Amino acid sequence: ILNDGIPESLLKKAVDAGQRFTKRLEIEGRKALTTSGTGTGAELLAIDLSTTLLQRMYLESQLAQALIAGEVQMPSNPFAFPLTTTRPTFRLGAERTVTTEGAPGTAKLLLTAAKLIGMTEYDSEADEDAIIAVLPMVTQQLGSAAADALEDALINGDTTGGQDTGTAADSQTKAFDGIRKLALAQANMKVSFATGGISSANISAMRKALGRWGLKPSDLLIVAGPNGYNDLVMLPETLTAEKAGSQSTARILTGLAPSIFGIDILASARVREDLNASGVYDGVTTSKGSMLMIYRPAWISGVKRGFTVET
């Protein structure tokens, strides 16, 4: 406001009125952001919580972290993902001669999304009266539970539900076929630990079963359950300092088994250790464990959507 012949008292009233109007807009703007009104703030709150949950899920699941590099964003559901099955063929040739074509083979992988839903109810008054904030606790639990569900589906998934006895109709393991089911479907991909248990020789046998796909340790991943992981820690080849090479890598001191033969090791409580000799859970014979060796480049995770939070 330019003071061009305007009385000072009138100018002061105009400034006061402008400040009151601004303050009223500020108060109304704050009231407009709600958790239930469409287009009035609920979307902002949901996006923030969704991001937090997604971060928590990946932080909680080492297996999900390991497979992030293979994630493919799905613009549609289902989504056809192109693959090459063979590489171009090179042949002996000479100058100014045409060789036989050796084009790469191609195929199409159909990615179909499955939806996992978790629901937690709590009253806003409980949040107000609680000693600690309820929402952060619920958020932490949802993130942890989502990581556990995803890990279970990745390891024990079976769309038909016939692999393990007692699988619920709405179990997360029915989202897609997991690593154990696909490994059991290939007779030459199963290695028995009946003789020797978890030993360096049997781990080497798993790697040998992968053929040329087991050549590069950086492409491989071992996933073990609680008992299997403890057996890996106790392997005599790396247990003590004189065997491991230093105190910093001696597992009797660190209690950790990060790798063996250069292959990363992950521990997961979802690797079943209550199976029968055929590698499935029948509810009767539960004396066998399992361990997975994964060729990482062969696995692709299709992602259609992250977390969507509805209040």
C-alpha cells in the first residue's frame, strides 16, 4: 500500500485488515488438510506413509534388497517382458565373405501382479491417550510384516497350494511360485545333504549343480534358515583365526557368516527347516532342513505399485 495522501489511521486499518485476512487463510488452510477428505490432503498423508512403509520393507528383508537390482516397473498388468534366450553366434570368416547369420533367440516373459493386503485398526482416541504414539508403532509393524510376507512368498510361494500341507486359502505364498518350488521341479537342481550335512563340500556340490551359471560368485546368493545359518557359522574352514586368516574374519569371534567361496549368505526365518525328505512340509515328517543357492540374474521382480495406504 503506497501512502499517497492516505491518512495514517486509515492506512493502519488497511494493514491490520490484511494481516487478519492472511491469518484467517492460514487457519482455514490448516483445517483443510484432513485424512479423510478426497483432494484435501489425504493423498499427501498417504504418500508419505506409503514411502515410509516401502522403505521399512526393504530395510527389513535382506532377500528383497538382494533382488532390487532385478526389479522391473510394470506399466500394465499383466506386462510382457522381452528376453533373449541365446546370444549371437560367431563363426570363422574371411575378408569380403558373408558368414551364416547367428541372430540371438528371443522370448517373452509374462509378468502378472499379485496384491498383498495388511489391515490394522486403531482408534484415534487411543493414539491421543497412549503414553507412546500409536501410529509410528503401527507403521513399524506393518513394514516388518510386509517384509516377512514378501520373503515368505519369494521362498515358499506355490500358487496351487499343494507344496505344503495346511496352507491357508489367502496365504501370501499363493501369490506366485517361489524359489523352493521351482528348484524342486528340477531334479538336477536338488543336492542332498544327508551325508556330511552343511559342509563346504556340499555347498560346492550345490554350486556345481548350477553348471556354467555357478561360475561367478558375485552372481550367486545363499539363503539359509536359523539352524542352517548357525551351521555355516560353525564351519571349521572359517571358524578360527588360523583358518580364516585373521581375527576380523574368524567366525568364532564375529558370530557372522557373510560369505563362503565369495558367495554372499543371507539368513531368513522363512527358509523352512521342518520338511520331509522330498523338500515339502507334510505335517508328519519334519526332520529335514533346506538351503537355497540362487542365481540372481535369472530372477526378475515385476513391480506394479508400491504401498497404497487407505485410511
